[in-house]
Amino acid sequence: MNSGMQRPRLRLVRTASGTVVLVCCLFFAIFTSLVGYWLVQTRQFYLDQAMGTMEGLTSTYKAYTEKAVNEIDFSLQLVQGYARQQGALGPRLMQAVAPVLELRRKHTPYVSNLIIVDARGVVVSATAAATTTIGTDVTDREFFAAHRARPDAGYHVGPVISSRLNPDELRFTISRRLGGARGEFLGAVVALVNAQLLGQDYALHLDDSSVSVTLMRLDGMVLSRTPYLKEQIGQILPSFARYKGDPPQRSSFVIKSQIDQVTRLIAQRRFDGMPMLIAVTQLQEAALTRWSASVPVAVGIWGLVLLTTVAAGALVLHQGRRREEVQLELRHSVEALNEAQRIAKVGHMDHDLGSGQVRWSDQIYQLLEVDRKRVIPSVEACHEQVHPQDRQMLAHACGQSSALQQPYEVTYRLCMPDGRIKWVNESCTFEYDRASRPVRAVITLQDISVRKQAEEALVRLNSELEERVTQRTQLLQKARDEAERANRAPIGIPVRHEP
């Protein structure tokens, strides 16, 4: 019966260990999810932070570019005004505005030269650096065709072109239509902007090598870029095809470049009244530098938690197995104890005097011959079967033991339900608290009926032997007495024998 009680405990131990392992796995899964969520959120935070920084830079470079273009356009409008007054183009026009233009060159160092084109598309005048272009036919140029076709056009931003004098020098044009007093088309005035110098001027305001500034037309053609990359200036970037026509006023996004396959963060702004865009670009890896530095820390913490969880799970499993082994050993010990008690016919009771709780061993039920399902363990239930003649003796032994604080041992009889008498030996030991009050009693009962029967049989045998010895002794004594009387009788006188 005890073995059957232990098996559920062992199953409970296994279930508890499995539950703890499951809890560890669940905790680790939740922690992994939290770490992943934290990494995703912090990555997005640093991207948003970098994007906000670049959007702020677009505002700065937009204002700077607008100022530069307005400085250039001021010179163009100056030439436009003189042309309207004179009603003709030629060297005299350039000579009239040259002093003013020279004074303004310190504000526009990236303007390489200024040329004037007549209605035929022939360069008729130029600044000193471009005098060799006089007489050149530019009717195939975009700026000339645009101004001739649209009388109401403002200034025009042309594509990137190579210098005739220096093919490695890339320029783009900003031009205005020249008209007479009656609005007739006289030609165009064109400012040639050095893309490289403008890019270098942009770079003076940058302190981050991972950030670049790009000026482009609405069709996506790169006009200037920093850091300076000549192979990209003049190209139409595929990633900006979405802005053809009517691009949004401002936007920001992450895109993988189709040129070098590098992912970049881009913030873009459109100019008010200018057919251009300014974009600030940063490498995604550079924007996530701080986040990348935190990833090893997060991975390290994750690994530490993983090792801790594995160690905790292993420890729990080890403790579970050890507890199971201990439970198994305890079960074997209890079985061995019960078997020893059964053989020795010894049982014990554990009485907690404070709570009144009493626990009986299996052998007590067998010794008292009662059903464990019907009888509640108690000292009274045991003493109810004491022989009436022995109850006073047992009560006296208990009282004397409690008064002297000494264990007692007493032998008495038990009356069985079928009328049999069973002899038991009871020994009791008390445990006391600091105030010398008994708090626990351990009572041991041993069935000594067989020994009592042997003792009674031995007593009977001794009595029979003593009786036989007495009878034998009496017979011998009588024989000796008769022999003595015979010896004292006279010789010759026949002895008369009694019949």
C-alpha cells in the first residue's frame, strides 16, 4: 500500500520538473521576443533620428541654394534689364554690365562665366573666361530652345554639360530670356555654374563623411553632389524617377541605390519656384552605427540569459532526478521498515501533543486488527482495546512518566473483537519544549503474545517437572525408610510381611 502511495509522488516530481522546464523555455521565448522587439524598435529609432537630422539639413541647404541661385539670377536679371533698354545685343551690352558682374563674382565664385546668345543662337558676348566661345552656335542647347519657345518662361536650369575648353570640367546652366521693349525675342543670357565648385561649397558645411548633398533637376539629373563624384554628375538617378512632373514638396525614405546597390537614407525638399530638388543622403550603415554598437551588447545579454536558462533548466532536471532518486530510496526504506515491523510485529504512533494529530504506522492497524478506512488514528482508539484490568496500570505508567519526564515501558493485554487476548509491550518517549512541556510523544507497540504464550508454557512445564521431581523424591524417601526398618529387624526372626 505504501508503494502505491509513492508512485503518484514520483509522477508529481516528474510533472513539476517538466513544468519548470516548460516555464524556463517560455521565459526564454518571451525574453527573445522582447530582445528582438527592442532591437527592431531601437533600429527604427536611430533611423528616424538620422532621418530627422537629414531633413533639418535639407532645410539648411535649401536656404543656401536659394540664396546662391538668387545671386546668380540677380546678374541675369541685370543683363536682362540692360538688354530691354538698349533693344539689341552685342559687346556693348556686356561692357555695360561687366563692372557690376565683376563686383558680384565674390558672391558667386562657382559661376565660371557668363555668355549672351542672340536670337539666331550665336554667342555674341561673354565674360573674359569665355571669350573663345564667341561666335559659337548654341541652337541645339536646351536653354536656347526653351526660351525661344516660351516667352513667359522664367529662368531655366539646363542639363550638365562639359566645358569646351576643359572636357573634365562639368557645368550646368542657369539662363533667362532676353526680350526687347516690345517683348520681341532677342536671345538669352546664360550663367555657367561649375558643378564641382558648387559641390565643394556644399561640403564646407558638412562634418559627417557619410552624408552627401545632391542638387538635381526635377527629372532626376544630378547637377552637383558632395562628396564630389564626377561619374554621377550629369546622370539621371533611377531612384528619383518618381519625382518627374510634380514631385512632393518634401519627403524622406530609405532606398537601395540602383547604381552601387548600397542602401541609403534620403531626405528631399523641393524649391519654391525653382525647377530643382535638394537631397541629403546618408549611408544606412552610418546612420545605424550607434545601433550596431548596441547589438553585441543585446546579443551578449541574450546569450547570458540563454546560458542561465539552460543552466537553470539543467539544474531543475538534475534536482528532479535527484529528488526522484531520494523518493525512490525513501520508498525502499519505508517498505523495508514496514517489512521489518511486520516481521517483528512492531508498530509506532507519532502523537503531536500541540495539534493533537496522531499518525499510525501500517503495523498498528494490523496489530489492533482494525480497518484503516473506518478508524481515525488516535491514542484513545488504541487504548479502548486495553483489558479493563490493565487500564489503571497503563494510566499510572503514563502519569508517572509525564511527572518525572522519563520514558515508560509497560506490558498489558488487548481485547480483540473476537474475544482473543493479545499481549503487547508499549514504550513511550516524550519530547519537551524549552518550558519543559511535552510537545510530542512517540509510542511503540510490539505484539508479544507469542512470547507470553512461550513463557506460560515454560511455567507450566517447570511446574510439571517440579511436581514430578517431588513425587520421585517422595518415592525414593519412602524406599529408603523401608530399607532402614528392614536393617533394624532381629536376625532369624522371620519378618512378617503385611499382605
